[in-house]
Amino acid sequence: MANIKIKLGSLEIESEGPEEFLKTEVPNFLKLAVETYRQIPATAVAPPANGKPHINGNGGGAVHSGNLQGTTETIAAKLGIKKSPDLAVAAAAHLAFVEGKDSFTYDEVLNEMQTAKAYYKTHHGANLKRSLRQLVKRGVINGIAADTYAFAATTKTEIEAKIRG
């Protein structure tokens, strides 16, 4: 396991994950840290009582941005899904943004996909392994352990913006 910690003024961002994962995500992590720091008003990063503000990073180095509400089905509609990988992204987005999970497993994604009754078809589940591999190749998600994934930092930010509208 490797750790990365960035301090910008009184803002402190940390992430932990497999060394290879962090090596590939450090540029995204740094970009996100600077963007986050620029967007937070100075009063929002004043140190709390313990003296250390903390924005919790997930295994992908992304900043946890707070819970949204909605189902996988509503997220799928907002994302305009068309293919199996798109439904997997919608399910992962629900796990990340609504349930607050920093990472998600194959089984969690499959179970969440199945809740999107208007979108889920049997072939989506049958193709999930292939869909997840495609998403890793495209840099949408990162494989962080066997059958465990997390959003890439930049992707997480883009998807959240689409969901929030």
C-alpha cells in the first residue's frame, strides 16, 4: 500500500491504495487537489478544533463530494445510458455518490445494475466482466484489487457533474 498526502494552505487531502494504482493516478490526484482548493472559499478550509481539515480521498484519489439522492435507474436516465458499460457506470455512480462507497466490487455493481428495472437486461449481467474490463481500459474506473474497482479521479468528477445537472 502506498499513501499520498497533499497540503494546500489549511486544506489537506489524503489517499491510500496499491502503489501501482497511485502511480497512475497521481497526476489526476494533483489536478483535483488544486481544482478543489481553488473552489473552496477561504472560510471553508479554516482548521477545525483538531487543527486538521480533511477531505476524504477514496482509493482513486478523488475527493468525496457528499451524498446525492436517487436510484441507479434515475442516475442511468441522467447519464443517458445506451450500453452495458454505461449501466455499470450508473450502478457504480449510485454506489459512490448515494451510498458513499470509495470502491465497489463486481457483485455490488451487478446487484445495483439489477435494481434499474427499466434498463437492466440479462445480457448486461452476462457481459459485466467484459464491461468492467472495457471501463478499466478506457480509464473510467481503476481495478484496485481482484474484482474491486474505484472511479478514476477525473471520471468521478465528470460523472458527478452530469448527475447534479
